[in-house]
Amino acid sequence: GENVEQHPSTLSVQEGDSAVIKCTYSDSASNYFPWYKQELGKGPQLIIDIRSNVGEKKDQRIAVTLNKTAKHFSLHITETQPEDSAVYFCAASMGSNYQLIWGAGTKLIIKP
Amino acid sequence: DADVTQTPRNRITKTGKRIMLECSQTKGHDRMYWYRQDPGLGLQLIYYSFDVKDINKGEISDGYSVSRQAQAKFSLSLESAIPNQTALYFCATSDVGDELNEQFFGPGTRLTVL
């Protein structure tokens, strides 16, 4: 079955710098790759997603890139701000009728 | 009001007790999910339901059961709780459609089994 690995488990960056979180997946049939942000005491919330027919997607300060050949995808956050501090999860699935397989999460710490 | 609500938000129980966690949603979504979150392990799917008459096991269903009472309600039961079921439990919903993959999560229930 599908397996998703996420690195690093903790990432500490200076406010204003960029942060990159990487995930690899094992099943080449996976075609949907979302990223969720979980703030303290809350459930995860979708922040951006990408499908396998697209190599990159941007939304203001966040972007996701996908390399289907290498089976990895990454979340990029530029100009980090204190409110970016949270746990970020990547996931993969073969479509809406299939379950999401989740990475273990990355705790992002933004240092003032 | 929150779209996905979970009750209780916190629960402490003893080994061997039966416990039910409840989830309600006002989003009108057909699909509902129960996840378990442990530190360093991400989210693991326990059960999911694509409509009222459909119940499916996830990765870690042993020791759990579910009931889909209505489109808006999906409850998770631990028949005989054990300490390694201590975790954060999330309910989620999603809409139907090839492009509608987003899952909407409740605030979570923190369960401690002594």
C-alpha cells in the first residue's frame, strides 16, 4: 500500500526566511497531494493541494512542487511570519474515492 | 457555529469501559471519517463512511466500531477501552466529486484511558 514519508519532523526558521518541507510517496498511482496546517488545539485545515497533472502551484506565500518521476513533493513557505508556526502534514491519495495516506507531520517554529 | 463538532472535547476513562465519541456536521457532506492522531505518527484512518448506508474499515479499525445515524452524525465507539487507545481523535467530512477532495476537520477529542 501507499506510504508517505515527511521530513524534517521539526523545522526552526528565522522570521522572514523561507521554509521547505519535503514528502516522498511510494505508490505511483497516487495523483492527489494536499498539505494541511494544524494549529494548536485545532483540527488540520487544507492550505494547498496539487494534482499529478501539474508540477507547481502557488497561493500567495505558499507553493507546492511535485516531481512525479522521483515521487516527491514539497511545501515552500516564503517570508515566514509568526502565524505560520504550526504542524504541517502532507498526504497522498489516488483520488476522492480513496483514503488519504498522511505523513507524520512537521512542527514549524518561526523564531522572532 | 462550527461546521464540524465533536463531543466530548476531553474524556478520561478507565481500562475496560465502553466509550462513545460523537461527531455532527452542518456542511451537508455525505462522506465522514474518524482519525486517530498520535505524536510523530500523523493521522491514521479508523473508519470512513461515504453515505448513510456505507461503512468501511480504515488502517486501524481493531478495537473500534462506528455508527452512521444520519447524514450529519457519525459516532465512534471503543467497546472496551485500553491504555494504548489514549490519543487525539478527529472527525472529518468531505463532499462528493472527483475534484472535491478537501476534508474538513472537527476540533478533536482528547481521550485518556487509565
